Amino acid sequence: MTDLFDGFEEDEFSAAKEAGATEALILDIGGWEGPLHLLLALARKNKVDLAVISMVELADQYLLFIDKARTHRLDIAAEYLVMAAWLTYLKSRLLLPKPRPADDEPEPEEMAAALAFRLSRLEAMRAAGDALFARPLQGRDVFTRGAPEGVRSIRTPLYEAELYDLLKAYATRRERQSFATYQPKSPNVYSLENARKRLTGVARTLSGWARLDELLPDEDELGYDAPSQDSVLASSLLAALEITKHGEVRLRQDETYAPIWMRRVAEAAGLPPTGEGACQRCARR
């Protein structure tokens, strides 16, 4: 704002400064209250915003001051008139737009070239937009392959126990095993007495030689809880040797590991069945 005060001299208003309180022009405008020359000085130093100062109120208060100063000192009124004119000039300069320097104004050729460049860029952007919209759109023209659903494993605990529960269960199990009494299961065997009674009865019905393994009792005869066939065969063999010892039957075996034959003693003088061989072995004890 200093360039606006070119030609302004504060010494020109010496009469207004020397005026007393009764002769000075005291303004009350837009929050400012004070003498006019002080307002002008502060405005020159950019300490007062002239945009908020109303020139209409300034003119009204100055006219009232002129009416009173006609009978006193006209020199003070003249200086205040110059001050008011300066303030009005300064505010008008602030309100008017600043003129653009002639050097900053571009040439018509430059303005035409800039306009042509902007139009070409606008055309290029429109062409790029049309090209983008003309391409196939995903979800309308083309579709992507869906992502496969992963395999999820859901783990559900069957038992829930803490370390104390596990240790307690292990100790209880070990305690039961330490005091357990071993009781072996009694084997289910075919008794020698039953085998002897049966072979004695079967031998009385024999009319010749018969194989010992064919004279053994079957499962229906042994019943539900029948012993094993090995136990039946062993007991029957011992029973046959026992009754042979008492002279009730005779046994023979053609060769090692061959079948054992048995017959009654009353039939001992008879010939062996045809095709059974001449070698006979009688087991006696």
C-alpha cells in the first residue's frame, strides 16, 4: 500500500495535529474511535483495515464537524477535508481490481495455439474413453473361472481331559494291575475216563478191524461246550492203549504214522481185511 501514498506528506497537516481535543475531528466508524489524522497515519502503515471503514459515515461526521468549525478555525477543517479525500481515494483503490500489466497479456496466436492444444487433448480423452468402453467387460461379456473351494478339516475332540486327569487314570490302571491275581482258565479237555467207557462200549459192537479215528465221537455227541478234536483224539488213543493192556481189544499199525486199527479180542484169530497188508503191530502195555 506504500505506493498509494506517493506524494503524501504528514507535515502538511500540522494544524490538525496541534489542534486541541475540542477542535479535532474525532471519528467513531466501524470500531474505530479517534482523530482523523491518526486514522490516516495508521492506514499508511497498514495497521488499519480500510475495507471496514465506511466512507458514508466518514462524510456524515465530517459535515457535522464543518458546521461546527465555521465559527472557529477553517484551516483545520481544510486539512481534515484533504485527509478524508486521501482516505476515500485509498479505499477506492483497494476496491477496484488491479489492472493487468500489458506485458502479461498473451498474443492472439498463442491463445489460438493453446485453444487448439486443449481441443486436441479433449478429443484424445474422448477417443480413449470410447475405446475403453468398447472392450469386453468382465461379468457381462467375459467371465472368470471361479476359485475352487478349499478343503476344510473340522476337528472335534472326543475326550476332554487335563494332565491331572490323565495321570490319575494311569495311576489307577497301574494300581489295579499290581494287585491282580492270575487265574488261568481251565482247559476244556475230553477226559480219559469218558474215552475209555465209550471205546469199551464201541469195541463190543465191532465185527472186524476198524480205524480208531473213525470211532471218535462227533460234535453232536460231545454237546455244546465240546472239547477240541486234538483232545478227543489224544484221550481216545490213551483209552485204547489202556483197554488193550487189559486184553479187551487189539491194535495194529501197518507202518509209522499210518492209521491205527482196532478190533475185539474175540475176533483176533480172524484174518485182516483185504488190502490192509500183512505187517501188524500190536501196541501193548
